[in-house]
Amino acid sequence: MSEEKKNPGILEGFKAFLMRGNVVDLAVAVVIGAAFTNIVNSVVKGVINPLVGAIGTKNLDNYSSCLKSPCTGTGDTATGIRIMWGSVLGATLTFVITAAVVYFLMVLPMSKYLARQAARQKEKESTQEVMEVTELEVLKEIRDALVAQRGSGHTQR
């Protein structure tokens, strides 16, 4: 009996969790992020990496240092202790380049766009406030004119 009461509560809680706005927003962000990853990877591989490769090498994975000699062979046949610092450097450079591409191609333009939108909205609100104040002033003038007209003995019927 307690099992029957417990299951609807769990299902209702799960439904409430899924229907929260932030869960849906997160799901949309993951999908958009996955799609955007292809764009960023294409820019990095197609444009940035060749430019970096023109300065140095494209593949840093083969760079290493030997801690304990002899460092010969690769994989299961390797001897010695080899520190593969080239792969770490390559991954770090890829991360920095990818972060720069995302920042300069997406974050910076979007923040400038949002700042312009906020400025326009603020300008629109201040204009609306001025118009409301102006309407209020006109209504006050009309009221004062009517009061003055009644006070001077001019009544219209």
C-alpha cells in the first residue's frame, strides 16, 4: 500500500523536475552547444590550425622527454619512462584557440548586441516616461484652466 502511494509521488516529482524552465533551457543549450561545436571545430581546424602550422608544426603529439633511459619504441614495446609533454601542450593550445574563437566570434558580438538592445530599451522607457509626464502636465493645465474658469464665474450649460 505504501508502494502505491510512493510511486505517484516519485513520478509527480520527476514530472515537476522535467517541466522546470531551467531544465528545458539547459537541454536547449546542450543541443545548440553540440551544433555550435561543429562550427568552432571547423574554424579551428580549417583556419586557425593551418595558421599555427605555418609558424611551427601542426602535430605536437610526438614531442616528449625521457625520464629514464633508454626511451625506445612506442605502445606496448616502449622502454624507459617517457613524458609526452607535446600532447599536453597541443591540447592546451587547442583549448585556448577554441576559447578565443568562441569569445571573439560569439560572446563579444552577442554582448555588444545585447548592450545595444538594452540601451535602446532604456531610451524607449525614458521616452515613454517623458511622454507620461507630458500628458500629466497637460491634464494638470486643463484642470487648472477649468478650475480658473469656474472660479471666475463663467459657467457654461
